[in-house]
Amino acid sequence: MIKDGMSKKTKKQKIIASYRNKLRLLESQKRDYELKQEIKEEKEEKQNLPKKEKDKIIKDIQKDNTYSNYFKTDFKKSLIITILILGFEIGLYTAAINNFVPFLK
């Protein structure tokens, strides 16, 4: 039943292969456990931040919000001024074409 090119594993080789598989399994479980521990420690550190650091973080977030609000209001003002200037120029151009203003010739 066994072909000439294929050799059968000995009992010793089977035991070694079994131990090797068990070792791989244990190593992967150990890695998973260590990763879970690191994540758990990071969460605990974040939860145990002193009140001053939490307040500082909150203030930084609020500053970012105020900067974005300033940007939005400045952008709106710039857009309105640009539209007004373009409207004025278009008005002058049409006035010059239709000879409404004699000094624009």
C-alpha cells in the first residue's frame, strides 16, 4: 500500500511534530495574551489621567473649535467682499458698453 518514494513517520517523529504544533499554539496564545494586556494597560492609563491633563486636553479641543470658527467667519467675509467687487466691476463694464457714464469711454 505504501509507495516506494514515500516513507512512513516513526512514532518518535510523530511525537516531535505533536510537540512542535503544541508549542506554536502556546506561542500564539502568549502573543494574544500580551497584546490584550498592553491594550488593557493603555486603557487604564487613559482613564487614570490627572484632572489637570484632562482639562488641558479639553481646552486644546476648544481652541481648535474657536480657530475653525474664526476661519469660517473670515472666509465668509472674504467671499462677500469678493462678490461685491466683482459685481461692481461688472456694473462698470456694462455701464461703459452702454454709454451710461460718459467718462468711461
